[in-house]
Amino acid sequence: MAQPPHQQQRGPGGRRDLTIGPIGPTLLAFALPTLASNILQSLNGSINSIWVGRFLGESALAATSNANIIMFLMFSAVFGFGMAATILIGQSVGRHDIEGARRAFGSAVGLVMGGAVVIAILGWLFAPQILRLLATPGEAQNMARDYLRVIFLGLPFSMLGVLIQMSLRGTGDSVTPLWFMGLSVAIDSTFNPLLIDGIGPFPKMGIAGSATATLLAGIVSSAGLLIYVYWRDLPIRLRGRELRYLIPEKALVRTIIAKGLPMGAQMLVMSTAGLTMIGLVNRHGVDTAAAYAVSQQLWTYIQMPTMAIGVAVSSMAAQNIGAGKWERVNAITRSGIVYNTIITLVVITAIILFDRQVMTLFVGSGSPAIPIARHIQLISSWTFVMFGVTMVLFSTVRANGATIPPLIILAIAFYPVRLGFAIFGQPLIGTDALWYAFPIGSMVSMSLAAWYYRNGRWREQSLIVPPEPEGEEQAHASGEPAGRLHPTG
């Protein structure tokens, strides 16, 4: 007799299995905790921006906007390796190969942490030069430098925390990352005003205080997450002889780099295009730069459903591909597109209806940046429906290791299309060319992504954790309790 759907989705020990059960409800149940994590993260960024804008003014707000997009650029350089490891972990879990998942996780930690340390050092040393290349307004440069350098100090801790969270989602656990994102937000948002303004016994650090609060939150939450993984004996924990997996295996390194570099490059394409757009916007003065910074805060919320559903689609598709259940993969993609479109449209409509009230949280109600920001929203916000479809399609094809075509598609959409229109359209329609460039670029990327999903050869690829080299002592995966051979929920 068939089990009820909610029972079918659980493995031994009450752990969620993404390869069985109804696709739509399973996808939504996995995506909602990820969406909640994204909401908390975005709220944290917005609250911090409110503190910075109110305590330190519009120049400081522009400084944090410039610094944050640089951090996204640095973060992207090693983030692709984590994404590749997440896919390997997901496919391994789908095949019930927990040893393979742990080997992929260990190699990714070794690679990512090494890269994060190098980038943190380089970022600290060259922060002023990077900001000058961005054409950061002169009155904001010193503040952006101070903010950026402290943030760079926390990059290794942030990367470790993000990598653990990504890996847990690869195993099917989207709940544990939510709790520790909540911890990080609580610490960051609490200490931000205390360290910015020197409230109580805390030193008055100005904009560096905002970055220091973020640093503290990253250290505490990453350490707490690591402790929790071992305390609960979650699938990615490494013990005893398994700790040797932290020394990256050559075969795994080749796989992670081959798949991770294109995915990291996709992030770099988006972030460098964002940096270029920031430079174009900055040339129109502090008010336009502040308006764009406010718009980016609102766009962060609009993108959240896309990011959450993309993670869910990628994790579900990877596990089902690993389990050989190809008949479910197309249905997962369709459900992801439908859910993403509905939720994103609701968020866009709500933000446009209440944009003035929200914008006054970041700048004063009489700020000249507000009408500029409202104009940007009306033109550009709708682009994220098309962006969401693109990301869902990419999440599915990447789940089987197809990483080069999405990179090429994004490069075309962001550079010759979006930036080309933004640059060459300004003599014709003025600054509106900057804002219309967003929907035009997204329309192109969505069309190309849909063509590749239907006609590309991504289904023919194979992505597996290679066998451990001969002569290495094998971890006794066969001795794992049965409950650990299923993704957690």
C-alpha cells in the first residue's frame, strides 16, 4: 500500500529524501527555509544600511554599497568551488554514497579556505586601488576603504560558514543553515549601532564599527555551525581518518576546478558587470549613487525567491540525477519556474506599491535620492521575473555538471547587451539607458537559457566523485547508520 506523500519524503530517522514524494510540495518545503535564510540575510544588510545611513549619512551609504559589491567580486573567486562541491555532494547523497559526499566536502574546504585567505590578504593590501578603479566618489573613498578592510578580515570565516551551509543543502538539509543565519543576523544587527556610535561601553568606530559587527557575526556563527555539525553527527562531518579528506585529492581537485571555475566565473561576470554599472552610476553624482544603492537593497529582496528556489532546484535535481530518476528532473524545473514567477511578481508588486515608505528607511524623507530611486524601480524591477526563469534553468543544467554554456550566456547578456546598451544608449535617452539595460539583458539571457535547456547536450554528461586512489585507507561507509545515508530535512 502506498504511503502518504508526507511520509514518502522521509527516510529513516525522519530525514527528508528529495528523490521521492510529490515534486511541487517537496520543492517548496525545501525552498522555504532557504528563502527564510535569504530574508534574514537581506534584512541584516538592510538594517545595517539603515544604521550607516542614519548615523553617518549618504556618503557612508554609498561607501558600503561600493565595498559590498567588491566583496561579492572577491567572494565569487572561490565560491564556484563550493557550488561544484555541493553538486557532487547532492549526487553522492542521491546514490547513497556518504563517503563520496564527505570526500567532496573535505576537498572543497581545503581549496576554498586556502583561496579565501589569499584573497583576504590581497584585498586588505589593495583596497584603496580597487576603490579608485571603481570611481568611488572622493568623499566616500576613505570610509569605503576602512569598511572594506575589516570585511576582508572576516572573509575566511564567512567562506567557511557559507561552504558548510551549501554542503548541508546539498545533502537535503535546508533547516540547519536557517538557524545559524538567524544567529549571525542577531549578532550583526545588534552590534552595528553599538560599534558605529560607541553606545555604552563600546568604542565609537564609525563605519569600521559596522564592518566589525559583521566580522564578529561571521566568526561566531561559523564556529557554532561547525560545532553543531559534529554534535548532531550530520552527514558532512569528518572524523578520525576521514580528516585526511581535508587534503584535496588530485582527481577531486580536477573535478571541482573544472566545474567550479566556470561557476565562479559566472559570479565574476555578474559582479564585474555590477562593478562597471556602479562606475557608470557614480559618474552621475552622489544622489544618483545613493539612489542606486537604495535600489540595490530593494532588488536584494526581489531576488530572494529566485535564489532560494534555484538552490532547491539544484539540490533536488542533483539528488535525482544521482539516483537515476531523470523522469523527475523536468518536473522539478517546471515547478521551480512556476513557483519563482508567482512569488517574484508578488514581491515586485508589493515593493513598487510601498517603495517610498521603504526607501525612507535608508535616507531621509526629503532626500533627492528618493525620486531617482523610485524611477529606477519602475523601469528595472520587472527584469527579475525573467532573471528568475534563467536561474532555475541554469540550476538544473548545472546539477549535471553543465557549467560552460551558462557562463557564455551570462557573458553575452551582461556585457555586449546590458552594458553595451547602458553605455551607448545614454547619448540617446540619458540616464534611463542605465535602467532599461537591466530588462533588455535579462530578456536575452532567458531566451538563450531556454534554448540551451531544450536543445543542449547537458543531459548526456556525467558528474561523479571519482574512486579514492588505490593505497588509501577507505572510510567504512558501510558501517554508517542507515539514517545517515539519507539527506536531512
